[in-house]
Amino acid sequence: MAADSLIDIRDVTKTYGAGETAVHALRGVSLRVDAGEYVAVMGSSGSGKSTLMNILGCLDVPSRGEYWLDGADVARLSEDQQALVRGRKIGFIFQSFNLIPRTSALANVELPLTYAHLKKADRRRRARRALELVGLSDRADHRPNELSGGQQQRVAIARALATGPRILLADEPTGNLDAHSTDEVLAMFDDLNSEGRTVVVITHETEVARRARRLIRVSDGRIVTDEVTG
Amino acid sequence: MSPRDLFGAALRGLGANKLRSLLTVLGVAIGVGAVIVLVAVGNGSGKAVQDRLEAMGTNLLTVSTTGGGGGFVRGQAGPSAQQYSLTMADAEALSDHRLAPDVAAVAPVMTSSGTATNGDTSYTVNQVIGTTPEYLPATNTPVANGRAFTKQDVDSTQRVVLLGQTAATELFGRPASAVGQTIKLGAVDFAVLGVLASKDTSGFSDPNATVIVPISTLRATQAGYGALSQIVVQAAGKDKVDTAQAEVTQLLTARHQVPATQSSPFRITNSAQILQTSQDTAATFTALLATVAAISLIVGGIGVTNIMLVTVTERTREIGIRKALGARRRTILGQFLIEATLLSLIGGAVGIIVALVVSRFQLAGVQPVLVPSSILLAFGVSAAVGLFFGSMPAHRAAGLRPIDALRHE
């Protein structure tokens, strides 16, 4: 049942607005993702893939349908419990990096650990290890505006990994990166997945989607294809 | 998130836009400073009035007669007024403890004016007061040099005089050198026994320009044996002033056989009443100033709200990121509340320091007297202002849905 899959979405719809002007971003999507999968969600802009990502990440709630995450019905969680889920189970990676400005790379990586109530020393240790993992130990004290796009995205990955989440949710992670940085980031995803981490990447680039082992195409708020590729 | 972490995040938030934070702090500082300084000014002016009145003597009742066209002073009043003239016998009766138990001391007073001369130097004394030794302590008039005259001096009509500071200075240059010298009041020689201590000069007449002689001597040499100008009565204590006044009224009414139908011909000025009235006035004044200052504090608080609203709007995306990373509602709330409270607390501290400095100087002729409670109050209010005026923006930030916050450009 629900406990089998890490992510279990059942007939989810999402509608923005109401009446004549209502926008149907998702028109009934069901999806299961098991632990350890590497899934790419593809679609053109306006296809509903970002809405799907927001719902998967507990940033938004479905208009109808159910979302079971790691055996828990997200709709029944309180606002604070949802925050806890976001902090502990999901690591976000955004297209625009979304690092906190004027705050060092290390402090950015520490942030989710702070929200998870870890002690200072513990936080520092884990944040340094995460930065080490993405090869940015020497940039720990740099601020986001002192880092290149690729470096910023690596800091963001370190931040996503710091809490040891079950799922890595990436929304167009390479959209703002050059070819070289794209390769670096994708290689990192490959490594993480091969270590057993569940990775869900939302993208419109076939090059990115090709790295995944399961490809889901979304169009007009519906899943059109769902195939194992790797 | 520990308080320390919240504090650090708040400090970084404030540091992000230093000029803006500084101006907001300034708004609160002006408000807090204004409250403290203006309350101190109000308090200071109240104290000044009180000091002036206390210099006149506390627990003091001044009895004089109304009506009779004012002629009673020199004993030239008409028959009806003469009936109510104050006499030496009245003064003696008032000092009888059986008749007026709450009266501590009584001093009959006659006044005259005249010119005092020391050789070629002459000085127009604005008031020659003839009285008894009780007058000095009752009116809070200590002798600075030499000594006061005694009951024996009065009984034996000694030609001795006490000079006010100004009178002594005008006649002898140095007040201290006047003691033991002789002056002429009119045509009569008086030995200078002592010089009175300087008194606060703010009043209708300069108390330092008076000279005091035994009442018997004044009657014999200058003023004649008419009615007394007034009788100065000192009550036995601060809380006995009202009963003493009642006793004096009753005694004088009885002695002068004032008909019950007539309003009292005696006017009794009560120093405690004057003090009370002026204290009430000062309190009103202080309240008025404090209100004005409180308004400026509120304006400062609105400044905090305004800036925090701008900050929340500006950092909406940051709030979204924090929520995506697991920040709870109350964590966001706490961060922005602490930012707002820090702004106003720093403002409060600056305001207090400025107020402490400013209130060392005279403002509008008033030496401000700090009220410690107003400092505590202003500081407490500034903290409350931060919490109160910061709570709306902070709640707005905390209530943002993560997805809306993240989408914000």
C-alpha cells in the first residue's frame, strides 16, 4: 500500500483561481516513486511540471487527490509538521540556487540543520562535510555573490544534502549553468543516486533527462508517458 | 532554532541595510529621548516652584485682614475695619498652646519702608520688617553672619537690625563685614547684629532687599503703635496645617466678635495650599509634555512597522527559502520580531543616553530633573513598541505560504 512507495500521488489535481479564469495546472496525476529511483520529469513550460514539483516538495497542496510521502498523508500534517517534513525528508535544489544573500556558504548549508534543532558543533561538522562532498571546502566563508553559478549550485546541493534527506528534489537545476557546471552537477546527481538516494529532477532539457533511469513526460497537466530508460 | 541563532539572524538582517536601520533607530531614539527629557523638564520646573515655595517657609500660615481699604497697616483704618485689625494681643493669644494646640510658633509682623544709610552710602530698603525672633525659623530665613536678635532684644526695644544680603552688600560691600557696624534707619542708629542668608530672588519682591528689626523698636521709632500688617503662624507639622488654620480662624473670629453671618474678614494664606496648587499645575504641565513625547514615540514605532513591512516584502523570497529548508512559522515570526525589537531597543538605549546628556543642561530656563521611573518606562515602552509594531510585519512574514514566497520576485 502507501507505505511501499516513498512518494505516492493519487489522482492529484491542482487548480489556480476559480470559474472562467481557473487554470488547471494538474488534471489528475497519479505517480509512485520508490526509494532509490532516479526520475526525470519533462515537459514544456506550462505543462504542470513545476506544480507537480511544488506538491512533491510540500511547498504547495493539491486541490484534490492524495499525497502520501514516506507513509504519511501530507494533507493531514499541520503547517509545522509540513515544515519538519521539508526540513528532514526533502532536499531542494532550485534553478536560481536560492541561497540566502549576505550569508556565507557554510552558514547557508547550516541553515536547514539549524531548523532541525542540531547543536552548533554538530551543525558545523555536518555542514563542512557536505561542502567537502561538493568540493567547496575552500569556499566555506565566501558569500553567494562571491561564487560562480556552478559553485552556488554546488553550495545549494550541499545544503540540500546536509540533513541527509530521503529525496533530492531538483527544479531545473542546470537551467542557469554553463555546460561544464552542468556536467559537474549531473555527475553529482549520478553519484548520489548510485549511493541510494532518491532523486527527482524536473527539467525541459533532454540532456539532463537522459541521465535519469525513469522518464516521465508531462503535458497539459497530465502524465503522457512514464518509461524506464536506464 | 536557539535564541542565539535567532539573534544572529536578526542582527544580519539589520546589518543588511545599515542606513535604513539607523534611521529607524533614530526615530525611536527621538521618541524615547523626548519622553525622558520632557518629563524631566516638567519635573524640574515643578521642583523649582516647590523649592521657591519651601524657601518661603513650610507649614506656614500668613494671617492678614481684608477690607478696611488697606489703611489698617498704619492703624488709620475706619472704625469697622479697626474692629478687625490684628493686634499684638492676637499674636499672643495665638501662641497660647491651650487655645491653639497645633500652632508651633507665632510672629507678629509690621512693615514699613525707609532708607538705610552707612555714612555716605544710602540704600532704599523695600521693606523694613518689625517682628519677633520666631519669624526667622518660621519663614525659613537663617542668619548667615552674626546672630539673630532675641526675645530680650525685643522686650528691651533694642536698636538692632538684621540686614538682607542685598542690603548688606549695598551698604558695606561685603555682607560679612556688616556685622558689628552701625547704620541709620531714617534718623535712628541701629547696630547690625547679623546678615540674613541669601534667598531665591524669584518672587514679587526681592527678599534680600529687606531688613528686620525687633517689632518693639520698629513701633517705637518708625511705624507707631497701630495694627499689625500680618501675623505669621507656623503649624506644628505638615499634617497640622489645616487644623492650625481652623484654630487660628476660630480664635480670631471669637476675639474680634465677627458675626456669624459675615464672611471672615481674615485672610489666611496657607503655604501648603499654594504648594499643592503649584504642584498640581506642575503635574499637569508634566503630563502635557509627556503626552507630546509619547506621540513622538508612537511615530517612532510606526517607523519600525514601516521599515519592517518593507523588509518583509524585500525578503519574501528569503522567507520562502527558509520555509523550504524547514523553518517553522514561529521561527520566522521570532526572527522578524527580534529584528523589530532590536531596532527599538537600540533606539531606546540611544534615546536614554542622549536624554541623560541633554538633561544636564538647562532647557528653556528649567534645570531638568530626571525621573528614574521615566527612564525605565521609556525603555520598557520602546521594547514593547518593537514587539507591538513589529508583530504585524512579522506575522505577515510568518504567514506567507512557502510557494508564494518562493515565487516572489
